[in-house]
Amino acid sequence: MDELDQLILNDPIKRADEASRIINSPVWIDVWQQMEAAIVQGWKEAPMRDQDGMSELKRMHKTLTSLKANFESALVDGKVEKINQERSLKGRVADWFSRDAA
């Protein structure tokens, strides 16, 4: 992994931007929908006696939704970090003006 990759992984805002780029990509959306549809179709077609197969499909669906949730979590973390940075900047500016006024 190069420096740019590390920067993206370690900066919540850059990480959120990258996560947004990926999960809003038409390719990602299409692939995710195809995977989910295949899993659901597998459930529908699985015989009731195939408990192992149905359990495996459930695990696959949980993994798929967990992957999406991790991307969405990166988006939320980035938004929170951006808000925190903006608040911190506003606080520093307010402190600077209050010191300057005194």
C-alpha cells in the first residue's frame, strides 16, 4: 500500500469520500443488487429440508449487508469528523476574536 492509500485509510473524511465514490458507483450498485437477488432467489428455490443450504444463504446475505454497512459507517464517521473539525475551527476563530477584542 502506498502513501496515498494510507492517507485515505487514516483520514476519516478522505475515507468517507472514497466510500461514497464506491457505494454510489453504478457498478457497485448493480453488482450488489445482483448478489442480493441471487441470494434471495436461492432462498426461494431451496427445499425446506436443505437447512444447511438455507443457513449458508443467510450467512452470505449477512456478509453482503455487513459489507454495505461498513461502507455506510465510513460515510457517517467522515461526516462526524467534518462537523467536529468545523466546530473546532469556529471555536478557534471565536477565541481569536475574543482575545483580539480584549
